[in-house]
Amino acid sequence: MIPTTHVLILSAALFSIGVLGVMLRRNVIVIFMSIELMLNAVNLSFVGFAREMDSMTGVIFIFFIIVVAAAEAVVGLSIILSIYRNRQTLNVDEYNLLKW
Amino acid sequence: MLLTFYILGTVSVLSALGVLVCRSPVYSAMSLVCSFFCLGGIYILMNVEFVAVIQILVYAGAILVLFLFVIMLLNIVPTGESVRFNLPVLIAFGIAVGLFAQISGLFLGDIQFGPKDVYTAEAISEEGSIGLIGRLLYGEFVLPFEAISILLLVAVIGAVIIGKRRLN
């Protein structure tokens, strides 16, 4: 039996790594992967809590989170493709069209 | 079993760090696949086989392949993006470590769980976890299920429209 606290701490570590990736990297695709990493960390904590509380709702929520992650990845990557066609770069610092 | 959990957890954290460290996005994507597979193993250890299967099929199989396709389409040369330890980077590290300390401190304190539900491990193994998920998904959660299918349809149409070169 894996202690729930350890599962939750693992998920906290993965989430913090995802946050660090979003702040540190400038490549827009790697930033996107870090967002996926954060969604995964949340899934892990959902499983931990669902098992601790003898509930099935957490597993159903994971199903929904994965669908939302897939939709987000599809739309986000097509936005990245169309931005790349216009600007020929993946560096987020150069995407400054909306900057004031 | 606990040892397997620690090994899988360590490998998943290390490969998550590999996503940040690798210069080439292809290596980052491969590192992310490794992390997702380890998480799938952890889900199997925690007796949620359905989540493990969709983790590997949808995340590692579909979403990461999409990432690799986009990387391939864009024909990226690895840039000389190097992380220097200047002030903003140190602030970013500070925020991440602080976030980790905050969340894990919260979890290490005494968590007050609410009332328990009826789905214990024995109840789940009696009906089978996938059957139970299917019954809940088409029973209690049928409205969110329909809403999420509309969301997926909108995302597919949106991706096609954004991806088209010119609209007319």
C-alpha cells in the first residue's frame, strides 16, 4: 500500500517542475510540454485523493482532464504552427504583436 | 511494491527535469514520454488500470505523437538557448521551490478528509474498475460527458480552421 502523502508529494514535485519549465524555457513547444506535465501532476493527485477517500469521482475527473488536455494540445499546436508560418521563430520573447 | 513506486517516481521526476534541460525539443518530447510511462506504472500500482491505459494510449500515444509531428513539420534547428543564472532565472527557481515547499508542507500536515464514499478497493474489484467507470460515466456524469464531447468537436474544427493557410 503506497502512502497517499508520498503520492501527493510526487505530484507536487512534478507540478513544480512544470511551473519551472514554463518560467525558464523560451521555446514555445517546451512550454507547452511543461503545461502537459502540470496536468499530469494534477491527475496523479486526483488518483491519490480518490483512493484515500474510496471515491470514483477522481477517476472520472481524470478522464475529463485528459480530454481537455487533448483538445488544448490540438488547438495550441495549430496556433503554434500558424504563428511559426508568420514569424519563423519559436521564441516566445519574439511574439510581441500584442505587447503594449 | 513501495520500492517500485519510489523507483518509478524518481525516474519520472528525473525525466521531467530532462524536459527542461534538453536543448532539442525532440529530446524533450522523448523525456516527457518516459515520464508519462512511469506515471502509467504508478497508476497500475495504485489499482487504477483504466487511467494507466488511457495515460499511455492518449498521452504517450496521441498527444506526444502530435507534438513530435509539429516539431517535425517546423523543421527546427536546436537553438543556442542557454540558461544563465541571472536574476530572473533565480527568481523562477525560488518561485518553483517555494511552490513545492508550500504544497508538500500542506500535504505533510494533517489533512482533514471528508466523509468516505462507498467505492473501496473490494467494491471496485467486485464490479471491475472499467465497468464501474462506464456505469458512472453514462449514469451520474452523463451531462459532463456530452459537454466534453462537444468541446472535443469544437477543438477539432477549430484546429482545422486555424491550420488552414487562408480563409475565404
